[in-house]
Amino acid sequence: MSIFSYRKLIVYQKSKELVKKTYQLLERFPAKENFALCNQLRRASVSVTSNIAEGVTRFNFKEKRHFIEISYGSLMEISSQFEIAEDLGYITTNERISIDILIEEIARLLSGLRKSYV
């Protein structure tokens, strides 16, 4: 088993897609948000992928589940922050919906991954 086996997981690949989309959208945010909302969104999006990688490579199922749960929490943080970005006019409703669709898919995949660690 490769130590990089997490890279083969669809949930990891989809989470990387979310990171890319997040960074692309953040390019259009006002400069005043660079150290506030932008920073939070960058950190949360990278946290999803990082915690998947860390969790999958743990040996203990309890630890595996814990890191997947952290990923899920970061995912919900992203959802909330993009909703705020929409309210502030930084992104369109269609862009927020597109992100939400990807978030829902990742959430389902994370749930399945977590359930596999029993």
C-alpha cells in the first residue's frame, strides 16, 4: 500500500477541485478581504484536503474518523463563508450554488469514507 494512497480517493480529488475553485473565486474579492474572509476560505479549503490525507494514513480507525470529521467541519465552514460572500456581493448566486453542489458531493463522499472506518 502506497503512503500516497489518499491521492486515489475521489473525495480527495473532489476536495482539490474545491480548493482550485475557491482560489479562483477569491481572486475577485476586494483587497480589504484578503486577511479576513479570503484567508479563512483559503485555510478551510486546504484543511479539507489536508485532513483527508492525514486521516487516511492513520492506523487507528478512531483517529481516521476524527480527521474525516475535521474535514467535514471545514467543508461546512466553506459553505457558510461563501454564503456570506454571496450576501456581500462578492460572488453570484449561481457561483454559490455551484460551490454548494460540489460541497454536497464531497460531504456525501466524506460520510461514506467515515462509515468505512468502523
